[in-house]
Amino acid sequence: MKNEFRTRLNYPDPFKPTGIEFDLPETALVTVKIFHNDGQEVKTIIENENYSAGQHKLSVNIESFYGGNYVYRITAKGERHEFSETRRIG
């Protein structure tokens, strides 16, 4: 693991939950939210949950979402760094 915040491409499967993977260089409070492409927040997956340094994977069930394009935004607030990234699902 590199000493940086990083997300990896998610891997959607219409019959299984979508995986969101991320690396943390330090312990951080993590928030992950799903948005429709029009900017409307659809679901909060986790909010201000404490995650240790290392590799992490979240499983997100999107089969109940209506058709369209979605993105997720991950925010991590560590003691020394803050990170935010938005990525398309699928």
C-alpha cells in the first residue's frame, strides 16, 4: 500500500452488490454517499465511520435504484490529511 489515499474502480454486477475499494494511509473518519447524475443524493452508505489505515472494501447493493447513472463520493478525514473523490458507478 502506498502512503496516500486512493480509490480503485468499482466492479458492478447486476446480480450482486457493487464493490467500492479504497486505501487509507492513516486512520480516518470515512463517509460514502451515492448520488444520481442529476446531483440528488440517493443513499448514505456510511457516515463518519472510523477506519484504520489499510485497504478496505464496501459492498453496496444498487439493484433497488431506478435506472440512470450514479456516482459515489468518498470523503476521508484523517489527523493529518483530508481526501475526497467522486467516481462513477459502473
